[in-house]
Amino acid sequence: MSSSTASPAPSAGRAAPGFVAASYREHERFLWALSYRLTGSAADADDIVQETFVRALERPPARTEEPVRPWLARVALNLGRDALRRRKRLAYDGPWLPSPIEAEPEPPSFEIPGKEGTEGRYDLLESASFAFLIALEALTPQQRAVLLLRDVFDYSVQETAAALDLSEASVKTTHHRARRALEPYERDRCRPSPELVERSGAALVRFLQTLATQDVAAIEALLSEGVRVINDANGEFKAARRIVVGPNRVARFYVGLLRLDDPGALRHELRLINGLPAVVIERTTTVEKLAPRFVMRCEIDARGLITAIHSVLASHKLTAVKALAP
């Protein structure tokens, strides 16, 4: 097969509205889950799903009596890879982080019956985690698509080849390279679990409580030796444009921010974001160039020390996070 990402050949004429409506009800959640993991962006996933069903209406598959999910998935995958390529071409102001999301439908909504000989290595919860989505950034758009289909959505080699318009040999080679690129993630892999939720939440609360004391040494004691702070504001708001590394630098960085800000003007709420605890923070007053709301989360090691702190401030990244109640 060719490696072209052209959309499936359309049939003549528009699809019946009832066909598209029924397809939307049945497949929208699956397509969103696939598109979000492919792009790491909730807003892009929304756009991809919408455009996929627009194409289903205006240029439907030739045989609407056959299962439509493979056709829809192929269109969404083409759109998603195009979105990834555009993002890679554009200069991003500062570090990039995935869009936080609060919840997805239960796994049964995504079940794909009749699978045999597949690789299901990552479940839906892990594949939507920040750690996994950040790790996927090391992959090319093609590798990312192949790995998601094979290792998350339980596609066979044959189905993956058809979905991406690749030969089966190319799928196998791309899959192997994608897994090799994820070896650093595999070494530090920590699957989401109730126990990890509890420990991560406790670590985040301890950090915020200790930060309020502005005691640099006490803050350092909560951080691992290689702790990293990554802020994603995309130039929209004031934020560190470089990754801050090391316990002392991280502690002083946050104490410095606290001294420049008014803690009384911030309110927050602990929530599950991408399967793990995070804090949604909102500002009660408007301050020029300071983010009115953002999400902060952390990663921890086996000792409960914080290894990474992620803050997403860019407003276009927060479309899937609800505002705090008044």
C-alpha cells in the first residue's frame, strides 16, 4: 500500500442525516479518545471529531451498509497526523504539555469486538496520562498512530495497515521503532492505580501546604534530586520558558513566584486530571499577563518524592477543564 494519508474515496452525494446521526452516537467517544491520544490536545480532538463527521455527511463512504468505524477512524487518523505535523512545524513558545482532561467515558464505550493476535500493552487510563502523552512526543506522527492502534486500541497488524494506508511490513517496522523510542518511558513506567492516586494526591497537598510557609529547605525535602518544573503558557502569560531543574532551584522558583503574587487572590480545588490528582487554580482578580486559571500536577517516585511538576496555563489548553464553582 501507499503511505499517502489521503482520505478514503467518497461516494457520490451526501449521506442521509440519519446515517450520520447514528454513527455519531455510536462512534463519537471512540474517535475522541483516539484523536486526543494522537494529538495530546483536547481542542484538536474536538475539531478532528467534528470534521470527521462533516466529511461523513458530505463525502460518505461508498458502502454505508458496511461497518463505518474503520472508515471514520481512517479519516480521524489522517486529520490527527496532519494536526501533529502542523504543530511540529510551528514554533511553540516555551515547553509543550498535553491538554488536561477531567474524565472520559468508561472503557466499555471503546471496546472493539473480535480482536485476535493484538498487543494491548497500555490501557485507556494509562494512555491518557501526562507521562504517557509526554513520552509520545518522542515519536513521529506515523509512529504515534501505529503505536496507539496496536498497543492501546487493540488493532491487528492488518487493521492498522488498512487504517493508515500502509503495508503490513511497514506497520511492523514502524511499531518496532515506536516501542524503541518509548524505552525511557518503560524504564520509569508507573501505571495509574488507586494507590498511586492516593500517594500523588498526598504529595501534591504536602507540597502546596509547605509552599505556603515559603521555607526553601522544607520544600526541597519534598523534591527528588532530578525534579523538573515544566510550565506551558505558550507565551500567553508570564511563565518560565525553560525547564527548571533541581530541588534548590525549584524551591526558590516557587517561593519567588509566591512573593511576587497575592496568595489571597488564588483559590483552588483538587481534582482528578488525566487519571491522577491535580490542582485547578483560579485567580479572583485580574492581573495583566498572569494566567487567570491554570492546572498544576506532579509526578512522584517510589519514595513519594516529587520528580516533576507540570503547570498548564495556556488558555487554549484548558477547554476540557471545568471552572471552579462560584
